[in-house]
Amino acid sequence: MTLATDLFLLLVGAGALWYGAERFVEGAVGLARRVNVPELVVGVVIVGIGTSMPEVVASSAAALGGRTDIAVGNAVGSCSFNAFGVVGLVAVLAPGSVTSAATVTTLWLVGLTALVTALLFTGRKLTRVEGMVATAVNLVRWTLDIL
């Protein structure tokens, strides 16, 4: 392919991603309103899961291929970028306050990230049990958000 073709495909893909993201958010907000669930919960659970699927697939494929450094790096890098890059950009575009529920959820996420980081120091690998603990903590957080 030529440079022009690559640039064209990049722009078309970026446009499709933007359009799809807009429709995804509209659908999630509509669903939240129909079932009387706070938008924060829909954002954390539905949108969070949906936007994390590429990382889940990439990290799983890397881990199954024996490339655990890539798997962990992808997950940590994505979380770091979302926490600082995305949240920072949102604040630049539309500064505003958040609910106390959003603050509590954010603290859970920071706590879970700290837990997983601490677990990486136990032999520099996560065991299945440690992975189950991290997953369970996250499921508890989601459950509390929904309630």
C-alpha cells in the first residue's frame, strides 16, 4: 500500500471509531435512563467493559503466547493512559465536578491497581489465586456500583 492509502484508511478508521463511540455512548445512556441506573454505573460497567475488550483480547493472546510482559504492559499502560490521558483530556474539554459515587469508584480502581502492582512483586508474577483475588475485588466493586 502507498502512504496515501495508509493515511486514507487511518482517517476512515478514526472517523468510524468516533461515530461508533458516539452511538455506543448514546445507547448506554439511553439504557441507563430506561432501567433507572445511574449513568456512572453504566459508564463504569457497560462502557468500561466494552472499551476494555481490545485490551482483554490482546493481553489474553499475549499471555497464552507466553508473552506475559506484553500482557501486563498492555493492561498497565491502558489503565495509566485512561486514568491520566483520557481523564486529563476530558477535564481540558469540559471541566466539571463529579459525584461522590464517582470518587468512591475511582478510589476502588486505584486500590485495585495498587493491589495488582503489589502482587507483581511476589515473585514478579501473578499466580492464579492472585488473579482470582483481583477479579473478585473488581466484581465486588461493580456489584456495589450497581446497588
